[in-house]
Amino acid sequence: MAVFTRGFGGRRQREAEELPPGQYLADGFPVLSAGPTQYVDTDDWSFTITTETGERSTWSWQDLLAMPVEDVTVDIHCVTRWSKLETRWRGVPVDAFFEDVESTSEYVMAHSFGGYTTNLPLEDLLDGKAWVVFEYDDDPLTPEHGGPVRLLVPHLYFWKSAKWLSGFTMMPSDEPGFWEGFGYHNYGDPWREERYDGD
Ligand SMILES: Nc1nc2c(c(=O)[nH]1)N[C@H]1C(S)=C(S)[C@@H](COP(=O)(O)O)O[C@H]1N2
Ligand SMILES: [Mo]
């Protein structure tokens, strides 16, 4: 009981002090998708990085499971103002995919099954800042939350964490993804409240 009370107090403390500006703590785990939920079998899933020269590297579900896996506990922040603290994921750091990819491009377009896209600087995906995840809270990632595999980029607003991830295209110059083309901020740092174009 004492442990529970202390833990709860700690969480409340975090809520007050550690939410980015304009965010509130979500109840549960909201689902936000611009289109219909995609149902992709692990047998049909693959992830392809296409470079500026057209070179392609592809990983199957089996390839993914053979890669170095990490457990990560991170806070996530949606531009619609909900945040969730200490969410638990399992996946492969994006760095591992780039070990065998040769590219001079500094920008990445993440692609999803279903057609969603979002753009990111390559450096925001590397050095342990982003993961290709397939479990949430010790269970396989559900289709609603982007399973079998989604991108996780917790230091940016959650629209950058593409659900139903299918690939990266390397871009020599930056281009807007889906929401970025509809007026969302190009970069999306929650601590600077970069919600919309011009913020
Ligand atoms: N493919 C795809 N990925 C997506 C989206 C989407 O519509 N399609 N929505 C984004 C937005 S705006 C948010 S807040 C999160 C929501 O993830 P969740 O439904 O798991 O909470 O997914 C992001 N990734
Ligand atoms: Mo969002």
C-alpha cells in the first residue's frame, strides 16, 4: 500500500512537471488514424529502405526477429494534446537497419501500408532515438496501434510514429509527408510546441 501510494505520487509529480506545454495526461491509449485500420499479416509484412540511387534493402518479419531487440519505456505526445507517460515497447533500433545501407541523403520519408507518410531528418532516427517496434506492454502490437510493426520516434509528436510501417525512402532534400502537407509543423518538437506550420 505504501509502495503504491509512493508510486502514484511519483506519477502525479511527473504529470505536473514533465508534460510538454499544452499537453494533458490521456486516459487509456487513444487510437488516432487518418484512414482505416490496416490489417497486415506478418507473412505479408516487409520493410524496405530505398536510397536516392534506387537501391533497395528489404527485411521480412523473420529478418526483423533476428535483429537486436531493445525494450524501451518512453513518454509519447500527440499533437491533439494527449500524452502518455512511460509507455513500454519492444523493437529494433532504427540504427540497425542503416548498418548496411549506403546513402548520402539527410531526410527520410516513412511510408505505411495504406499510404500514410511522414518526413523526418535522418539524424532524428539514429543514435538510439527511434525504433521499429512490434510489441506494446509485452503483447504483439495490435492493428489499431499500428501492428504488426510501427515506427516509434518518441521525442517528436506522435504523428511522426508511422503505424503499419512499410518502408523508408531516402530524400536528398526534405519533402512534407501526409500531415505536414496539411499544415502540421514540419519537425514537430513537443517541447517547443511545434504543432502547426508557423509555430
Ligand atoms: N499509418 C498511420 N500512422 C499514423 C497515423 C495514421 O493516421 N496512419 N496517425 C498518427 C497520429 S496523428 C498519431 S497521434 C499516432 C496515433 O497512434 P495510436 O493510434 O497508436 O495512438 O499515430 C500516428 N501514425
Ligand atoms: Mo496525433
